[in-house]
Amino acid sequence: KGTGYYCWFPGFIELLKPKLIVELGGAMGVGSICMLNSNYKDFKLFSITLEEGGKEFCYVEKGKYSNFHPVIGDDLDLNSWPKGLDLSKTDLWFIDSLHTEDQLRKELELYKPFLKKGAIILFDDIFLPELESVWQDLENIIPVAYKTALPLHYTGWGLIQIGNK
């Protein structure tokens, strides 16, 4: 299905023009580098990942992107984020973490207080069986104004816009 988010992501960033992007599950930095290679550069990207055996964010050239802020830690621990980061100002969330129902439900509950009206959340691999039940139940978890599944990437993307709380 689809062409993958590798070529689609930069254009989406250019269209949306977010000021603050938060990525949950940065791993080796594939999603991060796609966002950072957008022609639009006026954003800060904070990406968090668990330790990846020394390969954390290895696709992102160190020091090349002043707007990139990699974080090695647990996204289910708010203390992992840098002090002073106001998550409630996030315009775009990209969730690409452990791909389990339990993990995604915990992330949504934890970050729910920080989801501002109008913010966009992109979910990678939403067609995986482990994530489909969360996708179907999303309106019962967080305030959803708009929701669509996209055939980008072989296991799909979900896109929602946050509505009223």
C-alpha cells in the first residue's frame, strides 16, 4: 500500500508549518530525518526514543540541525523530557513507538492533558492488528475533531486533529 512516509512527510511539514513537533519513538531517526529535510525549517523537533544499542538517531547527522532535540529516555516518563519544554504547545505529534495496544493507550492517556485544540497527531502503522483496536476506540480516549486513515506506508497512517476537550 502507498508510497511510504519518507517522501510524503516533508511536504506535510511544509503545508502545516508547525512550530513544535514531538515524536514518540524516534528509534534510529528515520521519521526525524524526513521531517528535518522539509523545506520549511522554522520548527523545533523533540524526538524521544529508548536506547537502541548505540544507534539512537543514527540517521540524523549530529550537529547538522539546530532545531533537532533528540532525547534518549522513556516516553512514558514525563521526567525524561528536557526541563522547560512545554508539551502543551505541540502543533504536531508523531507516534511511532512500540506498536502495542498497551503502549499506545498509555501514551494517549499520559499526553492527553497536553493535546491542544487543532493539533495534529500522526500515528504510524495504524493498520497493524495490535493498533487497530485503539484506532477504532480513539474518540473515547482523546477529543477528536477529524480522523482519517491514510494508505501511506505499508501498514498505514492515522491522522487526527484534536477537537474540544
